[in-house]
Amino acid sequence: MTSAHQRLGERIKELRGGGGGRRGRRVWPARTSGGRAIVLTCSDYLGIAEHPAITDAMIAGLRSAAGAAWSPGPCLTDDHPQIVLGAEFARHLGARAGVLCPSGRAANMALMQVITGPEVPVYLDILAHTSLWEGARAAGAEPVCFGHNDLGQLRRLIGVGGPGVIVVDAVYSTDGSVAPLRGLVEVAEEHGCLLVVDESHSLGTHGEHGEGLVAALGLTGRVDFRTASLTKALPGRAGLIACDRPGFADYFARTALPAVFGSTLLPHDIAGLAAALKVVRDENRRRARLRAVTRRLRGGLADLGYRLVEADTAIIAMETGSESDAASLRDRLASRGIYSAALFPPTASVGRTLVRLSAHAGLTDGDVRRVIGTFAQVGEPRPRAGAGVTRSSPRRARR
């Protein structure tokens, strides 16, 4: 009989061996012949991670934090900086209440814990973030999967299972595809379901002032809960839940396990996020630059014949034939100072491999030309008659 120690060792050995041609998952720094590295693997979409207003605020927060005591969530007063900042985020999103959590993962799992349970059907898009699936399971609910953006299948499943909670991402981090939010709102209202939308990859990038996709589409007040990881366009370390339900924030603080047993955000994290929110609201030129960069990258790669997942977001994903193909393209790009992400299961859907770029507003015109030129040199696109874009039918992703 194989021991637990042996099973763990075998799993580690299999991963380190790079089964399936993955060549491992870590990309080592490239030694290029010249020029700076272009990193397209992070989610700092607006290019503000090193913004002086944010770094100065965090330094000031560190200096003022001497002797500051951490407190559990239920003990926070109304004037605590974390409560005040949560309310500020709510106003930014056009919501009545905002709750800050230690991370986006904690926000998603805690929300699922308090709004679902053994008797509540939870209808999740097949590409919904893993933390939402785990939160539903932790609450004792039975997740019900519907095809990516398939409103027809969702209606049929609700017809069988009854009213419950519909869970989607506004923008899906694996491939950059966008949820049909107007249709989802109609389905939720028609069947008496709660609707949860994870805005991690649309908060800051969508909307006139970065309010997110729900607000940009005029759907505030019709989406029950919005969540976000504040580590993307807002370069911090926290999670957010926004809603319009009276009394929810107090109920959450006293019943959600991450809130009851967790601690407050650190003072410098709160200060940095407050400054970042102001930058996101005020510097609209960054969103305009992001859109321009994204259009040029997508257009250039499509012209080269790469099979791009159809979307218009800053997450640019291209289909590859195998895990070996994805790893090979990633490594060839890295050898020339262009850093991308190769996605294999379980990060990508089963039977699907991608190379993903995360565009950002900090890219210069020269950077864009260099990226497209490098893809032309090292890539092996598979052109198809008529287009370089493909719609995908992914199976379950566990991100």
C-alpha cells in the first residue's frame, strides 16, 4: 500500500518533471542581447503600481502604524479607516455598502458562505473563479455548472433546480472574455435569483471613472453583489464586496468566518488603496491609453494569424495546440525579453492551453511594436481563412 508520504512525493516529482511538455511552470529570467524586459504577466492594467501618490501614502501609513493594534472585524468602529474606505469604494461603485476583506479570495469565499447553503442551488459559469466554487462547496451548497456565457442553459438549469444564486465574473481572467451581464440580470430577475459578479478584472478599467463593468452598463442596483480582488487595476492587497442590501455589512462582519476570525487590513495597505482609488478615478487618460494599447496588440497579433480568444479586454489570450506548444512559445518570447503566461489545466480549462498577455497602460508605442515584431519572429501561428479570431467552448477551469 502506498503511503501518504510516497503519494505526495510522486505528485511533486510529476510536476517538476514537466509532464505533457510543460517544461515546469517557472520562467527563469532571460538573458537578452539588449533592451529592457517587457512584462505582460501582471494585472497592473493602468500602470500605477509605482505611482508616487500611492507609494508616498503607503510610506506614510507605515510610519504612522507604530503601535497600531489589529482588531477582528466585528470590533471595528464606524470611523475605523477600513470601514471608511469600504464606504468610499461603495460610493465609487454606486452601491450602498462596501466591505473590505484581506483578499479577493477571502471576499468570494466569505460571501458564498453567508448567502448560500445546503438548500440553495448555486449556478456558476464554468469559468467562474475557483474561490467562488470553493466558497459554495464550503457552505455545503451543490454547485451547478452552466456553459460559459450560455444563458439558455442557465435558464434550463434554473427551471429544474429552482431559484438560487447565479455566479459569474465580469471579465474572465483566463481568456479575457466578458460576461453577458444584461442578459444575466434579466435571468436573475425573471427567476428570483441573487446575482453575484466578480469585478476583479473590470474594476478600474471599465466605466467613465473606473467604476467597473456593472456600473458602465447602467446595471447598478440590479446586481445583488459585486466582489473584487484589489490587486489588479488597483494595486493593493485586499478584497471588496459591494451591495445595496441594508444591514448586510454588519451581518457579514458577525457571521462570515474570514471576518470573524480574521484581522483588519494593515494601515499602509489601507492608505495605499485610498490613494489608488483616487488615482483610478482622476486619471482617465490611463484607461484611454489601455484601450489604445489593447487594440493595437490585438490587431497586430490577429494580422499575424494567431488564434485569439474573441474579446476586447486587456487580457489577450491565444489558443495553442498543446501544452508543449504553449510552453515553447512562452519560452521563446522570454528569451527575447517578452514575458507572457502559458496556461495549462488546472489554470486553464481541461483540454485547453493558452498563451496569455496582460496589456497595461505603461506600454509605449515602441513596446507594442516590439511585442508584435517578436511574435512575428518566434511564433508559429495557425492562420485560418477569414479571421485570426476564434470563439472557444471551454470546459471547467479551476483557477
